[in-house]
Amino acid sequence: MAILEKIRSRSLILILVIGLALFSFVISGVFSNSSGTGKTTVGEVNGESISRQEFAYKVENASRRYGANATTVQVVNQVWNQEVRNIVLEQEFEDLGINIEKDQILEVVKANPAFASDPTFQNEAGVFDEGKFIEFIADLQANNPAGYQQWQLQEDALINASKEQSYFNLIKAGVGTTLKEGELAYHLESDKVDVKYVRVPYTSIADSTINVSDSEINAYVKEHKNEFDQEASRDIRYVYFEEKASDEDINEAKASLAKLLKNSVVYNETTKNNDTVAGFKTTTNIQDFVSRNSDIKNDTTYLAKKDLPIAFADTLYNLPVGEVYGPYKDGDFFKITRMVAKKKGGSVKASHILISYDGSQAQPSEPRTKEEAEAKAKSLLAQVKSNPDDFATLARENSEDPGSASRGGTYDDIPEGQMVPAFNDYIFDNEIGSIGLVETDFGFHIIKVEDKYDVVQLATVAREIEPSERTTSDLYTETTKFEMAAAEGDFQAIAKESNYSVRPVNKIQALDENVPGVGNQRSIVQWAFNAETEVGDVKRFNTPSGYAIVQLTGIRKAGLATAKDASAQVLPILRKQKKAAIIMKENAGKSLDEFAKTNNVNVTAGSGLTMKTPTIAGAGREPKVVGTAMALSNGETSGLIEGENGVFMVSVTKKEIAPSLENYTTYANTQKSLNRNRASLAAYNALKNAAEIEDERADIY
């Protein structure tokens, strides 16, 4: 009673404490929820939200369709792209007043071949009947709710496709080409020029002699902003600890198999006596022994020598019956193998020509009675017997067995009982080289016995080589020590002290899922992009075969690339420009021959150059050089030209301007078709680039 009284007297305090605890728990959940779990949208397109719930439903459906052929992130990306496309285009349709009303759906259905050619919706004349279609949909609505819901989804898809077609047709209708553009296309393709040229390649100046500063790279980036707009990314480095068997584990696996070879004595709890258990060498119940002791199921199939593991084929194949070989290491297993039985000629290599007939289980290449098939088979048999070397050719030309005709009719390594009885009996009952005719339900077979192999039946006990609990525990301790030390000190230096290999991975993007060296590790990417993860942070990640200790080394925000980030791309460009300036300065005012002699290069000929394909044999694609040559007169020599692969000087040796045509409509129409084919994609990309898109996929998936 005294205790109860104390509880009652302090009940108000307890209630307040519990209430404050619950309140703090809820509030902390609100303010600490930065993982995206509380988000109700996946993103926005021009202010229109994409519901997380609906998006997840679509991802789930798409995942079912693709199965194991696509990862979750791949499916998410595909669904996202489709959602963005649908919203961007639908907003454009609304602005332009493009719509397909429900009463117009019949016209859309009628224009769709899948519906128009369906007999369900056709009248007696084979023409699409609107009444039948309406009746069919009404019946779905009344009696098959699931089917009607499926139709509604299909109806929406048809309407959207129709609106898209209308929209893009309007755009294509506005794309045209003038006759002048057709004339230009004609001359770009048909005008030709022959030149002799000199090229001093940029490689003639060593990269190490050219200095490019960060300020120059920055200036270039600012002048070409559109080319260097980068997405947010992260840099990491990691040490990988593989969970693998130690030398001790390997020796233990080998020793455990070696013990199985000999008889062992075990105490029998039932009889209270010691029993002798037969070892692998002496056991009479081999199947039971393997089942009890092996990590791989016993295979009683007879095998030819070529089907045995290459490294041990000779040894295993030549074992006497009852003898045992091993332990030996084969891949990730230690094995002991016993020769169970041998069979002479137990596998056959044979070729055949099948001639089938109407009504047989094989499809003849032309209508043929059984009598006609037999006559043809006997004729081919005579040809083969007179010249056996022609068998493969005759099989390719005549055999109606699609599984072997292309291989000259040959089947290799046929075990007894695999073929139909008559075929099986012939190849196993006759000698190598025998040629004969047999009949089966498939037709008539002209058969040639090519070769026979002796086969063996082996019993193998296998033990997988895997890390022991002690090895796994030691590895965990080792990774923990490194993780703790790396978190407090210099990641690279600490790894070096222990001879660990550090692997850097740069420019990981928010929706990446594969990390080179460790495979699909979406969790590493998500951690690297977590707002709470800072440069220098270290974390351990479990992988299917070990651990990765990862450090975040760089955060790259979306926007214009820095000089450091753009260096790999810009440095070669600026070096090339500086090399061009040096070469042009040193060779100013020189003739073609002087330019070649001074730089120890040859004068080379180039013929049939056009602006449509401005490639010079031996020099590569050089549009500026070819364009300059086209602007010169016959016999005229250019100045120095800064090309793609070096500094050039060209002299025109022959110039052919294609004759004018009376009409350039053909070329104009070709160009118009090309422009219209590009219009749809270009229009959508323009709409997408202009849209304000907020993408929060990476916070959720």
C-alpha cells in the first residue's frame, strides 16, 4: 500500500515526464527527417508535382515487366523520364488547346490497326463497326470492372499518343526547305577539290613545353559556359577488405577431405560400442557417402574425357575402377574423386541427313509422301556410300533437321538413350565409319558413325573453400581498426602503413548505383550525397564478399565547372591553340615547299575532297582546311591554317564545281525530310530544357 500511495502522489510528475518524452520524440522526428522518407513527391515540373505514391506504383509495375533485366534505379530513371515527358507535353497541349475529347476516341480507335483489324469489332464485310466496339466496352463496364479499368488506361494512352501526333505534325508542317538550301546541299555533296598539302602535327611540340595556367582555363570555361555546366557529384576513395578463406582455412578444407579417404571409428550412442565407418576408398554405398559429405550433389552421368576438368582430365580419366584421386583443388573447391565405372564406346559422334514427309514429326521443306521421302533417302544413301567425304555438303543441302543441318548434320558426344530408339541402336551397334539408313517418326535418316568415345562414371566429394568464423571475425576486427584510425587521421597514410590499396572514384552522380571495384553499392552513393556527410567523413559498408571503408574526398556542386574540374577537357584544347600559335609564328611567310622542308615533313596529295565529308586521307577530319581549299582558285595556295590535328598549308591542284541543275527539288525534299525527322526530338528537348524541373529521386531511391 505504501508503494501505491507514492505512485499516486507522483502521478502528475510521471505524466508530465512521459508527455515531454513523447513530444520530444515527435519533434525530433520532424526536424531530423532529412532522408526523404517523409517526402510526398518525387519532384516537380513547372510547378506540377509528381506524387511519390503514384510514381512508386508505376516503378513497381515497370519492375515486374523488366524483371531481373533492370535494376531499381534503371527502372526509376525510365519512369521519371516518361513522367517528365508526359507533363511537359501535356502542359504544352493545354497552352495550345490541343485535345482529344471522349467523343473523338472512336476516330482514334478506328485509326489504330490493332483495333481496326480485330474481328471482334468488324461487321460481316470485315469493316470496323463502331456499334460493336461500343457494345464491347459497355459490357466490360457492366461485367468486368478489372477489364474496364485496363481499357481506361489504354484509352488514356491512345488519347495521349494522338495528341502527341497532332502536336508534332503541327511542328513538322512548319519545317520546310527552300530551293536555295537544296542547291547548297547539292554543292556541298558534289563540288570536289584536289590539293597538295603540308601538315605540321601538334605532336611535333612536346606537351611538357606548353604551360597553361588555371586563370586561362577559367577564362575558357567562362567563354564556353554551355559546354561546362556540370551536375552535382562526389569524389570518394576506399579500401576494400575481401572476405576470403585464409591459408589456414584452405588447409583445413583439404585436411577434412583427406580424413574421409580412410575408415574412421565413431562411438555409437545406441549400442554403446565403437563402430567402424567406411571411408571413401572402401565404401560400398558411394551415392550415400557423397550425399552425406559433399557440398556438390553427386552426378552419375557417364562423361567423355573432354567433359572432365581440363587440368585433371588425364589423371581422372585414367584412374582404375575403385581408385581415388585427391584431395585436389578445382576452383573454389577441394575434391576427392573415385572411379566408379568405365564404358567402352559409351558416347558417339554421328552425322545424319533427315528426309521427312507429310505427317511425320519433322516438317518437310516441300510436300512429300512417305514413299517419295524413302526414295530420296535411298538416293542420298547411294551418293554418300560412293563418296563419304560429301556427307557434310549433302547434309547442309538436304537435311530437314534444323538443329544439325548447318553443322553438316553432326551431333557430338551423344550419350546412350538420348536419341530415338532406331537412331540410338544404329549408332551404338555399328562400327566407326558405318553408313546406313533408318526410319523413325521424324522420317528417314542417312546416318554416318563418325567416332566413339570411352566414357567414365566418377563420384566426387567436394568441399567449398570458404572463410571460417575465426577468419571472418579477424577481418571484421581488422576493418574496424582501420575505420576508426582513418576517421581520426590521414586515410591515405594509414592505409599505406598497412599496405592497403586505396582506390579513388571521382565524379559519382546522385543517381549512380555502381562503384567501380565493388559493384552495385547504392548505399555508398546515397551516403556520399547525404546533407550530413562532410568531406573527410569515413564509413564502413558491407558488400556481398567483404567490406569497403569509404571516405568522402570531394563535393562538387551543380553549376559551372571549376578550373580543376574542367582541366582534363580544357587543357588539351588550350595546349593545341598555343602549339598552333607557335608553329604559325615560326613559319609565317613561307611557301608550301619551305614550310615542308623547314619542319621536315612531306608534301602530300589529297583528292576528291568535299564539304559534306571533309576528311583528308592521312590527316583525318579537317573541315576548316577543306573549306579553305574550296574557297581558293585552281593553282592558288593558302596561308597557314589552324586545323584539328595540326597546322596546314594547302595548294589547289584541281577544282570541280558541279554543274548547275534545272531544279533542286530532290535535294530540297531530302533536306526537308531530314529536318522534319529531327524536329520532334528537338522540339521536346527545347521544352524540357526550358522547363523548371525539381528532381528529388536521389533522396528517395
